[in-house]
Amino acid sequence: MTAEAEYAAVPINVAVNGINYDAVVEPRTLLVYFLREQLNLTGTHVGCDTSQCGACTVHLNGRAVKSCTVLAVQADGAEVKTVEGLADGDNFHPVQEGFREKHGLQCGYCTPGMIMTAMHLLETNPNPSDDEIKHALEGNLCRCTGYQNIVDAVMTAAMRMRG
Amino acid sequence: MSTRTFGEPIKRNEDRRLLTGQALFIDDVELPGMLHAALLRSQVAHARIIKIDISRALQRRGVIAAYAADDLGAYWQPGPLLVPPPPIADIVFNKRTQVPLAKDKVRHVGEPLVIVIAESRYIAEDALDDIDVELEQLPAVVDLEQGLRPGSALVHEDVGSNVSAHVRQTKGNYASAAAKAHCTIKRRFRYEHGISSPIETRGVVARWDARANQMTIWDTTQAPVFVRNGLAGVLGLNERNVRVIAPFVGGGFGPKIMMFYPEEVVLPWISMRLNRPVKWIEDRLEHFFATTHERGQIHDAEIALAADGRILGVKDVFLHDTGAYDPYGLTVPINSQCTLLGPYVVPDYDSTFTAVFTNLPIVTPYRGAGRQHGVFVIERLLDLAAHELKIDPAEIRRRNLIPPDAFPYNNEIIYQDFQPLSYDSGNYEPVLDKALEAIGYKQFIREEQPKLRAQGRCVGIGVACYVEGTGIGPYEGARVQVQSNGKVNVATGIGTQGQGHFTSFAQIVADELGVDVTDVDIVTGDTDQFYWGAGTFASRGAVVAGTAVSEASRAVRKKALKFASDAFECAEDDLVLADGKVSITGIPQKFIRLGELAQRANPMRGAVAPGTEPGLESTQYFGPPMGTTSNGVHAAIIEVDPQTFDLEVLRYVVVHDCGTVINPMILAGQIHGGVAQGIGNAFYEKLSFDDQGQLLNASLADYLLPTALEVPRMELDHTVTPSPLNPLGIKGAGEAGAIPVGPLFAQAIEDALDLKRKEVELLEIPLSPSRLFELTRKARNT
């Protein structure tokens, strides 16, 4: 039996970065592959497939989730935000600006997930301590930076966003 | 702009694309008609292949093809030897390189047996279940010492033993040093490194275009030119007809260099046969087996000392785990052998290693590339010597440092670049002084530690020194080209995996040509953009390619001034190159833009004068005669919970000398990341194999990469001793952070738990809470 024969395609409606998409997915399609392969939003990366590394983090209805562990059908009717939806034209979001200013990225592969997790933190805690930032980022692995500059980037962003 | 950017913390050119999700990584390559590959991998470490039947897989709808070793026909051949053995007398080296798909035997868990090509990855994975494989399992070679005993199972029967290599290198005469020594100290040390585990796994996309007779391969490689040449050879194509592109690569750290992994070799061939693009992206589970590791060594090492703590000699005999194949030659154990000597005067040295084939994944360089192992041995020997001779651990190091007037310092033995291990320049004592001062060494020992101990807290200090051989040859090149819009394009043959080449190279160009850093566009990792080169490894990108960029920029500058002097009919000395234009000194309104000069250099009419070339561009190459030697000292204060043996790093200091610094922000990032990997290696990351060669912790849930919580804030400082081996005076820095963390942790933890008093010695890495519990249990019970 083939995949097509085994599973009926499921229609879903998802708003991604403010744009409404009607799409058809297999039930087993993961949200991250829906974003990457059907919507061509390849800024969200897959690092481990098993929700340890956090590279695939996106916002689902305002919460940071690991999109490798969410089925696309679970996002039906939801709002999704990805790294592509942050900058306002040429203007970076303050979190993106923080990462650039503090050299919070090297290879950049974990960065979109880091940014989405950091944004969620700052939306819930606008004035985090060093320790709170580290705890918030615990589920996002980076192999390049040693995290110090990422923590500083988030701190800088927090200050900017508080104004 | 005329301000010098060299040495400034310039923000990175590459960040915009990476921060907005617009950077192309390999999994983002999407081509019309693209097929997807999945590989059936051996689940046992050592077995004879009795039968492989792919017929049922081929019947699954959506499956296009499937291949086992025999289906590859004449294309099946062992991979290339990537680094031949160095010219050392009486060397033994048994070359056994990896194969595209296992034939007759499997030699490690994860070795591929069959590759399935289907319309989607999902279908390809489903079809793996349809393949019938019958294996006759054999005893696995896992333990290095057992593997060398008579009667052991053999990884490669035709070798006749499990010896991959045997090498002895000597300097002076250790026996006579030991004979006159005040004392000798001998111990057995075990050091295991782990997996590099970049957050992006490996991947290959191959597209054969029959109409253009052109093969394009997107590959997560650090060395695209090598891969292009090698694959052109096996595919029977001209090198010009093969283009290898390393797009943005999500971390490399060594195992992505140029391994000619089975997937790299097989996908292009399949694409040619099917005339369709084929993609394979490694999943994380595969990464634990299918990407190379760096693992363990066992050292039996002895140090001979004078009464004042001076090293008279070192003797070391060690075993090195090379895994199932040895495609990278001797690079890792040679690095261990050489880097053991460290920043110290070691008059007599006698080092012998045996590299052992095992039924475990292949070992090749991973950030540090064997240097850690050697540094652990010498640093631990010095700690033991300090204790024995009642000399402070920092002081015994100071007494043995190579003095600044002894450079170039020749250690005589042969290094990985085939040259004598000679340190180009160095001034080691100030680095140690700065580190001790920064960590507050004396004050901690005299004042703080007694107070903390009185409070029942277990807090210890450590200090470890190291050198890092960097910036080795053979060469790199760069083409610097002023575009007619005034922007500058630079192409070089190396790959980039986050090192900031798009910025540090742009700084070099910007200063030379008087343009803004953001107006310099760097291209790396595309063999059609730059034909020649070696790659990004051995902390050599900035040193070797950076110098080539500098030389090419200088040549372009000279051309620009010549053109402008002709245009203005004035002497070149009267011209200023700044702000993207050439102007006459003192007459700033009299200028000509670089872009216009570039246009004039490519005229529509008239003639390009004989002996000159069109275009405002230059291609230059740089090949250093030997590698540069960086050095550094790490110091840390670590608290250990005596109940749980968990630890917290309270302070971490790095003082480092890598010559002239191009961009201190990027340099700091390299150090930070290296230290984090070093911490993982020292205390969290351990590849746990059972006696059948099964990896028991092949997931990121069980193989513990450090998170933001485990990596402390690092305090960095630098000294600058320029290298005489290149005009910029730069040395490499890519691996420095990772190298001395193991012995530093061992020393600080011993001190924290006062283990010397309990006669417990930490002679192995990685440590962990449970391992500390085991090692100290005996002491607690007595």
C-alpha cells in the first residue's frame, strides 16, 4: 500500500505570518514540513526531529512550540508565526537586532528557533534576568556560540523593547 | 571611508540573511522533479552479509530505484585516502577506506547497506521496511586492548590484525633523561572525545543535467574543491563539468570536511543514472552513526622531572581508536602526539602510538582533532608532578614554559602538515600571568577557598595551558574584483560554517581598497566561483585564505592607483584611495570612483595594453611554509555539590594569543563556542557503546550537549604575538576554546573535592556526576 492510499488528505486552514492559507496535507505531515515544503518558508529548520534541539521553534497561537512535534492538522484554524514574519521590511525586529549587535549567531542554523523562543519569553517576561533567559533557552541547542552572546542578545532586545 | 576596520568588532555581513530566514541551507534546496533518498543501515556492528533482497521495496508505489553494493557495479570502490601518512621513519599504516555501500561485511552500526530512491522521503523511509537482509553476526571489536590481542575478531581480515597504524616519534633520548631525573611519574590516562553534532546534520543534493553535461552537487562540506575533484574522478567527468556548492552550512567542526561519505559518492551517480535531482538529508539518529566521530585514546605516559619541577622528558605509549576505517590517515593521533608537548620545554620525548581498527563509526578530526588528548596527558602529568614535588600547579607550569627568546622553537618531530613541529612565535608567560591575575589565583587559594571550605562548600580552581597548531598549508587563493557599480566581489575556495568569513575577509578588503565593509561581497564554497583551494579546517581559514584575500586586495589597489594616475596624469604617490574613490591628495573634488575605474579597465574600444589584463581584479594565492602556533591559558573556579556531584562553573577565564586579530567580536565568538564544546566533552557528552558496538545513547535526549544553563559566562583577554609566517601576522583560533577544558575540569574538580588528600586521581575524560560518584566511592568507604 502506498502512503496516498493509506491516508486520506486533510484540508486545513492556517494563518501564517498574517496570510491565510488553505492547504491539503497528509495526516502524518508535521507542521515544520508543511511550512517548509508547502509554503516554502524554509527559515524554520529541522535539527533533530525529536524536539530536543528547538531549531524548528515557531509560534502557534502566540506560544512557542517545536514544529517538528506538531502535526500540520493540529494547526488547523490557528495562527502561526515564523522567523520570516518578524522584520518590518528592512527593519529588524528588536530581537533580530539584538542577535546581530551582540553576535548571537555564527552558523545561524539554530537562530530562527532561538529568536522565536526568545520572543515568547519577552512577550511573557519583558524584564528577564540572565538566569531567566538561560532557563527559557534551555530547550534550544546551539553548537557554535556557547550561548553567552545569545543571552546578551536577548537582554539587549529586552531593553530595546521596554524602550 | 578611510577608517581602518582591521581589528575592529565589525558587525557581520552575513547576519541579515540568517536572521530573516533567507539563508539557503542544504535542506532548503528544492528542484523540479527532485527525488529523495533514504538509507537502510546496519543495526549490528560486525556481521557477514548473507543476503540482501530489494525486490519488494522496488514494488512499492513511489519508489523509483534501490541499490545495494552489487548494483553499483564498477562504481563500487573504496573511498580515497584523504591524508596520506606523514614521512616518518618505520611507519606502519594499513589503509582501509570506507565503501559506498557495505559488501560482504558490515563493520559498524549505521554502515549503509541499501539506498532507496523515491518520490518523497516518507515513501523512501517506508520502503526500507520492505528490504530483506540476512546477516551473520560476528563478535565486535570495541575495546582497544582486546582488539590487539591474538584471537580477537578482525575488522579487516586481510590486514591480519586490527592495527591501523603504528608510529614512533622521538626527540632526544628519554631513557637518559629518566636516568638523571629526580623522580618519574607514570599513569594511565583515558581521554574520549565525542561527536561534533552540529545543529544542522549532513546533506547532499545532486543534479545531473544531461543536456549541459553538468553535475551540480550541493553538499554540507567544509572543503568543496576536494570534493569536486574527487567526485569528478570517480564519476568519469571533467572537473570543469562538476560544480560543488557548499551553501550556508549549519556548523561543521571537522566531520563535514571532505570525507567522501557514502551519500556524497552515491547520490551523484544515481542522479546520472536516473537523470533527475536526488536529495538526502541526514536525520539526527543517522548522524550518530553515519557521520564521523572523534573518540578515545588510552595513554601510558611517564614524565621525568628535576627536583625543581623542570621537565626532563616525557615518554608516552598510546592506543588510538580509528573506528572501522581510516580514511583520514594519521591526522588525529599525530595531533595528539605533537600537541602533548604544549608550551613547555620538553628536552627528551619518546612517543609511540598504535591506531586500532574497531567496529565503531569512523574517527576523523573534530574541533581539536586529537589535540585535547595530548593536552590532557601533559597537563595532568604536571598536576601530579606539582603534587609530588609540592610546587604550586601554576608555578610548575611557569617554570617549564618555552622562553620568548627561544622562537622559532623546533620540537623536531613531524606534525600533521608533514613539516617539523616548529612553533613560529610566542610569548607564553604573560598569557599565564594575565590568566592568573584575571581569575585571582593567589587570592582564591589564600583567602577565598579556606573560607568556602569552612562553610562546607567544595570549590576548586584549575589552570591549564596549551598550544594550538593552526593555519597549515597547502595554500588558498582569492579573487578580488571591483564591479562596475563600485562594490567589490571576493571569491575563495574555502567553505564557511559560521566563522564570519563574509565579514573578516571583507574587512581586509575594505581597508586595502578604501570601501565600506558592507560593500564587499564574499563568496565561499562554490567551485564555479573559485576553482582552487583546500578548505576550512585546522583553524586555517583566516590565516591562509585571509592572507590570499589580502594579497589580492593589494594587487587590485595597485592597479586602481595605476589606472587613476594615468587618468589624472599624476604620480601614484599623489593619490588617495578612500570612500570608494581615488582622489588627488589635497584636491578632494578631483576624484574618480572605483566603479568607473573598473569600467575603464574593461574598455569597449581602444586596446588593453600588452602585458596588462582587463578588469580591476586580481587573483592571488598564499601557501605558508608551515603552520602558525597559537597558545593560551584557561583558568576556572568550579563548585561541586558533594552529594550529587553536579557542578557549577563560577568563573571561567580564557587568555589567548592568536597573533594579530582581524575582528575581536568574531574571535570571541570562536572562543566561546569552543569552550562550550570543551565543557560538553569534559563533563556531559559521552558516547556509550556496549560490548557489541551498539551506541546506547544515540539521541539528543541522551547524548547531552551543553545547554545555556551549563555554559558559564566567559571572561576573555588576549595578547598579540604576530606570526612571522604571513604578512598580516595572524594565527588561527578556531579550535583554541575547546582544547584544554578536560584537564582544567579534572584539576578544578580534584581541588574542589580535595581528592588529592583522599588519594583519588581524575585520569579520564569525560567525567560526569555518576562517574565522580564511582571514582570517589572507594575513598568515601575508607
